[in-house]
Amino acid sequence: MVEVGFYSLCLGLCFAFYGMVMGLYSLHNPNIGVVSSARNALIAVFICVLLTSFVMWNSIFFHDFSVKYVYEHSSIDMPPLYLFTSFWSALEGSHLLWTLIMSLVVTLSLVTVKRNNFSLYPALCVAYGCSLSFMLLLTITFSAPLTRLFPVGTFGQGMNALLQNPYMAIHPPMLFTGYCLLIVPFAYSFAALVRGGFTTDWLMTVRKWALLAWAVLTIAIFLGGKWAYVELGWAGYWAWDPVENSSFMPWLALTAGLHTLLVTDKTGRLPRMMLFLFMFSYALTFQGTFITRSGVISSVHSFAESDIGPTYLLWVCFLVSISIAMVFTRGNRIQGAAKSNEWRVSKESALLFTNFFLLFLLALVFIGTLLPLIVEATRGIKISIQQPFFNAFAPWIGLSLVSLLGVGNLMRWKNGKIEDPITCLLFPLLWSVAITLALAKEKNFDLKSSIIFLLVIWTCGILIMDLIYKLKALRWNGKILLKYNRPYVGALIIHIGFLFAIAGFAGNYRGISAEANLNLNESTYFNGYTIVNKGLNYNRNYNAQYVIANIESIDTKNGENNLINPMRSKFTNNEQWFNEIGIQSNFWHDLYIVLASFDVNNQSVSLKMSFNPTVKFVWTSLVIMVLGAIISLTHRKQKRSIEVDAFGNIQGNQETLEDILQEAIERSPINAQFAAKVVSSFIILLAITITLFGISGVAHANQVQPTQLNPLMEDVAKELRCPTCQGVSILESGTLQSIAMRTEIEKQLLEGKTKPEIIKYFKDSYGTWILREPDAHSALGLFIWAVPIVGFILGPLFIIFALRNSRKRQEKENMELFEEIHLFIQKKKAEVKS
């Protein structure tokens, strides 16, 4: 049975290679029969990989320990759910899952090619066949999942204990699905460069697949953050870990690509930039896998190491090289539909600045993730670039994006006109100032929190005002908006979700707030709650045993009682104790409790407690953004989205607004106008409700100050990295070495030493690597800090200069054309007179 799975993969590789070769042949010698055979061969790849996957699952569920992967990553006593997910718990299985999903996406893409895109089939077969050949070749060689084991194992070694979590059961398939969906925009971009152009159907197809990939990747990233939040015990969900960054980089490139596609669709500008971003985002998915699977970094997310790393690196270099070469050699054939090279202050120029900040963040994350590896490989020096470095720039990038989002949405395409700018800008500002002042007074917001909250609410108000004026231009006919401009409604909801994600990220969402040692029935007070130790329970379930703390939380304001059960778990294949976090969650905050240690004899416990008020913002923003993406994806009209100018005409179409409205009325029941206004009211109410849904989370957010930890110790500890883990400080880490380092800091503080003296002590002991950010006192560290700062300042200035220069160049071209026409007329007049 196992051999059937292996030979099925070999057959799939033959089909994939055949599809690629026949695609190449058809590029030069188009033939319907050859193209059809290449297409069918690539579809057959899915059948072959699916058969192998069934063989793999059969071996896992029937405990066939003659298969090495099954023996090393499953066991007899594992729960059925995690037996199923052990399929992708390590390198070989996850690579097979990736190949399976990719072959499925390729199949769906090939059978849904629109008639107007049939000429793309040869190039699509080349792109798909090449990628599938690479994946299948690795699955047969470096990453073979069905390798035999001799002698046959017994019982099984079991899965990585950290992966036995419901969120981690869903996160990898979602992440790989997002990665695989990116192959479609990549292949279509490759095909457009080969053909030398694209059509409206091409834009619609790429937009659909790219937006679907964006939504799935967003869900996957948030699920990974949720797993870290409930499993690792440091009260946070994003630490700028290299593996976290590896999934974030394709998301950033894809987001920039979607914005560029919008500019290309509406104005005909930036077609080459759009194609490159879609191809580059696909290449970045493999770069992330190189980081995750090669073993070049140490991370809690990096669960597999093998010799596959160099192969992935070569593949990434190949994809990037192909992308750059195709854009530079074939890009000149992609002629945009723009009638002028002049850039004015307009919606497309706002999107251009938006792309700059997205790509600046991408470059920052790319450099911050890979530079330590490059420096260590070339100079033998270890440096750390962790959260403090990224957090120094991320807030400024976020605020820039928020500002552009509000004003840019009000602008029109190809001109910077804002309809009724005083009302659209001033009214939301007054509204947001009033809300911010009221909440700042009641909840004691500091200046930073007040500014962020003000900007977020102001921008939400601007988006709602833009919606109101768009409906007003459509005579309050909401049905027309939903029929022809559903992508606009979806984008509005996505942007509102993004704004509240920014507010959540900017909040105080991580770190240890307090620690307490409680004997049985002892209590402590923590930020409005009385925490009582009610003893320990014990449980065993399949391959894990649990020590469960019964912690009673009493809300001192309303007397409400809740039982929180933080746990420690130990698995049969690992002697280490793992965290199972206890969280009391309501709509406004999380009470987050970690069982740090326990004594079974006297039922005493040591607790780490955090109060996370803004974390709900983050999870709420995911729901809002995915809802917006679903609404956008349901748009199936061939007609372009409606853009109404100041005169009530449909931009890009000869029909007037009255024609569109009259057509809608004629095809609707008698009460069509009333129904349309009801729909308009519902759309506006939905936008306001979504906004208030997010605001309510902030309105109840209090700033939490640690009650038991030494603030001076915290200030020092948060700047030093954990020596044995990645992405967290010694303040957040619970490892023995981090605890010892915190004790040493306390000792030196009692001796009267200052923060710089303590930092110097650890630098001398461990090297500059122990710092969580580049050392600005060294030449290398100063360079790492200086480059992003200079880029962040000069980048927008360069864009402004380029836009102004384009206007001057266009004026010069117009003058030259006018003079040429004038000379031609004079010449003709002279010929007539003669």
C-alpha cells in the first residue's frame, strides 16, 4: 500500500513535467490538442497526490509504524483529531499537504479559465507545471513522507506537544491554502508578460484569486497569533518572530499588489508594478518556508529541520530572477490604458503612497529577518533584530496608512476633488474629538492612546461620510450600489476592520502584569478582580496528563464570580511541562492567567496574571475584514464598478446615472424606490454598527500597570532577549536561564547599579547578540538604524518629486505637440497659398 503512494507521486511528477514541456512547446507552436493534453496532465497530478495522501492517512490511522514518518510523529495513544493533523505536523507531511493543496488549486484554476483567456493556457501550463514539478521532486527526494523504517517501530514517538492545540490544527492548512492560491496570480502574471498584455477578464480573474488568497492568508496569520496567545503563556500574539515574519511578508506584497491592480483597472497605470508584485508575493511564500524548514533560525514556530533549505533557497532565487527578468525584458510590451503620464493629486496618487508604506514595511521586515543570518554567515558576528526594532517604525507606518486611508478614499480618480470637503472632514473630526475627550477623561488615556484613538475614529467617520455621499450621488439607491459596486462596500468594511486592528496593535496587549504565590484558599487583588486559589484537580486524556488549577475570579465592581482553569500538561513523549492558559474573556477584555508552578502536596500555586483590554480589537478586526472580503468576492457583474463624477455621469461608461436608475426601476417591483432607500439606510447603518462594534472594545479599555514586578527590573529585562528562545525578552520568557537573568538584574539593582551599567554587564557576558535591537553604538548597528530612517523620510519626498516632475514633463510634451500641430497647420496654409 505504501509503495502505491510512492509510485503515485512519481507518476504525478511525470504528469507535471509533461504539462510543463507541452506548455513550452505550445508557446511556439500553438495546437489545441497539445494544450488540452497539457491541461489534462496537470489535472491528473491532483488525482495522483490525492491517492498518496489517502495512503498517508491510512498509515497514520492504522498505526503502520513501518513508515518512518508515522512512527516519529504519531502514537497509539494520541486523540483522533491530532492523529488526523499529524499528517502535517512535520516537514515531510506538511510538504505533501502543500503539494496536495497546490495541485487542487491548479485544477480549479484550469477548469475555470474564462473563454477570453484561453490564449493564456500554454503559459499557465508552464507556470503550473514548473511549480508542481519542483514540489513533487522534493516530495520524492528530500521530503519523502512514505520512507520505510526497519526495524518496525512500536507505540510511536508522538507529535510535537506544542502542536496539539485546536488552533494549530487549523493554522497550517489555512496558511498553505493561502500560499497555494498565490500561484494563480503568479501564473496569470507570467502569462500576461509572455503574451504582452492582458484583458478585462484577466483583471477580474486575478482580482478574484488574489483577494481570496489575501483573505485566507489573513485568517491563517490571525490563527497563528491566537495559538501563540493561548499556548505559549507570554500574554501576547505577535513578537516579530522570523517565522511570523515569513508569513507576513507575502501578505504585505499581496496587499500592495491588490491596491496596484485597482489603480491599473481604474486608470491604466502601473501595470508592470502590479505584475511584479503578484509574482514576488508567490516567491516570498517559499522564502518563508526556507526560514521555517531549513533550521537557520531557532524559533518556537520552527518545528522541522532538514537538508531541504538550500534547495528552497535556490528555488526562491530562481522565482525572483524569473520575475525580474520577465518584467524587464517583456514589461515594455505591457502598455497601460492611461492616456497621460501626468500624475495629479488624486486617489491613484494616494494609493501610490499607500504602496510605498506597505513595501517599506515589507523591506523592513525582510531585512530585519534575514540580515542577522547574513551577518553571521559572512562576518561570524551574532546580532539580534527583534520586536523593539520593528516597533520603532511600525507605529509611524501604521499612522501614515491610516491617514492616507481616510483622505484617499474621498478623492476621485484622476483628480483630487473632494465633494464637500468641509463636511466630509470636519464633521467626523468633531465627532471623534468629542468621543476621544470623553473617554480620555473617564478612562485616563495617555497622549499616545488618545491620538491613535482620535485618528482611528476620525478615519472611520470619513469612510462613512464617503459612503453617504456615494449613495447620495446614486439618488439613495442602495440596490444599485450593491449590484454594481459591491467591491466598494467590501473594501469599506475591510478598511474599518484594518483601522481597529491598528488600534488593537497599538494597545497595551502583552507582558506580565503581576505575579502571585497563593496557598489553598488564599486570595490576591489584581486590577479590579479578587483572585482566589480553590485548589488543584488532575486529569488524564489520551496521551496527556493535566494539573488543573481552580482559580476563582471575583469582579469587585459587580460581584460576578467566574472559575478560571489554567493548566500544566505533560505528554507521554515529553517530560517537559507545557502551558495551557486560563482566560476569562468578555467583550471588553481578557483576564489572562498562567499556572507558572504548583505544589501537589499543599495545593499552592504560582500565577502570572495579565489584563489585556485591547486584545479583543484584534480578533474582532479579523471578523470584520473577512466579512468585507466575502462581500467583495460575491461581486460577479461583468460591468465595472460605478464611479460617479460631479455631474452625475458614470465614469468610464456612456450611460448616465439616470439611465442606470431607470433600468433598475423598470426591472423592480412597484415599491422599488422605497426598497432602494431602505437598502441604502441598511448599508449606512451596517457601516456605523461595525464602527461602534470596534469602538466599544476601546471604550472599556483601562491601562494596566504591573502591581508586583519591579518597574526598574522590567525596564532592563525587556531590552534583553531570551538566550534559548526566539522573539521574546527575558521578561516574557519562562525558561530557567531567563529567570536567572531576571534575578541577576534584581541583584544588581539592589547594589545601586544603573540601567546602562546592567546592560553593559550582559553585553560583556553574552555579546551584543543579547540585545533585542541593533546596538546603535557600533558601526553596523548605526547603519541598520540609519537606513530605514533615511528611507522613511526620503521615500515620500522622492515620490512627491517624481509626481511633480511627471506633471512638468506632461506639460512640456503638450507644448511640443502644440508647436508641432501649429507648424503643420502653417505649412499646410503655405501650401494652399502657393
